[in-house]
Amino acid sequence: RRDTALPKGLASMCTFGCNPDLWNGPGATAAQHIAATQPDMALTILRGSDAELEAWLAEGLIDFGISHRANLRTGQTVHELPPVILALYATAPDLPVVGSGKYIFVDYGEEFRDRHGESYFDADVARVEFSAPDWAMTYMAQSGGLSYLPVDLATAEEAAGRLFRLRAAPEYHQKRFLVARDRPVRNWAWFDMLIETLWQ
């Protein structure tokens, strides 16, 4: 399945893939949990899009993937994870979406676009748009503005006083899943505890 040899002193291997948008939260938590609880296991983490994760699972290149979608195949199990919370953050607490010219749109997919459009049907068109929230957050730090960001991503910046969560604004949810190959997982007594950890 994989050509990588086990490092000396390790007895087993786990390789998982993660959509980069989900690293802050379930991706990092999974990596830290496995590293802390399985000292004899080698761990490899691959960054990939949802489509890439699906292909890698089908090819047996990864043992599980953390992504926004779950197209179940034979020999796989889908575990739904707590959804991403998308909240409105700003570099100043009084920046309005409408009229400021500072709103930055992040495209989280068709469902988000529809619900966002219903909430902000009278808003100005955003002049700046990103497909990745981490890029949007970096841009905001340099240029100011406001944007919808995953709470997992923005929490540290909020705690440091560099971002403000505008709690009066509508918030949205985005699904996320862990899809695992049954064959390797059935030998891992620790896997159920990992799923429980990702729900905490």
C-alpha cells in the first residue's frame, strides 16, 4: 500500500489526509491525539482537497481523511464531526458590512453563498474575494476589514485582540466529516477514542 519503511523503534503506521481549511480544529487535534496516545506509531499527514482525499482513500494511500464532504464507498465508514462555525470577524469592532467598502467575501461553497445572499441581499458587492479563509485572515491583518471566518481559525487572533467577533451578525455552519478505511481502522483500539476527542 505504501512504500515508506517504518522508522526504527516504531511498530505501526497511520497516514491521514486533511483539507487545509480543517487543519485548525479537527486536523491538528487528530494529529496531537495520535502522537500523544500512540507512541509506537509513525504518523504522516497529507494536505489535500476534498477530491484528492476521496481519491487517496480509494487508492489506499491514506487511512482516513478529514473533509467537507463524504461520498461513501464500500469498505469505508463516515463519521460526521461537529460543524464548522462561520462567524463574522473584523479588525475593528464597529466596522459595518454595508457601506464600509471593507467587506471581504470568502467562498465556502454553494450552500454558504445561498444563505449569505439571503442575509445580505442589500449589501454592497465585495471588492475582494478569497477561496481560502486563512488567506482572507492574513489579508485582513495587513489591510483591515471584515469577513466570515471559521471560529477554530480565528479564536487565537480574537484572544490576542487583533480580531473582533461581531456576535450580532448571522452565523453559519459548514459540515465536516472523517471518512475512514475499514481495514486499517478495525485494528486500532484507540480509534473510537479519537472520534470522541474530535467531538469535545
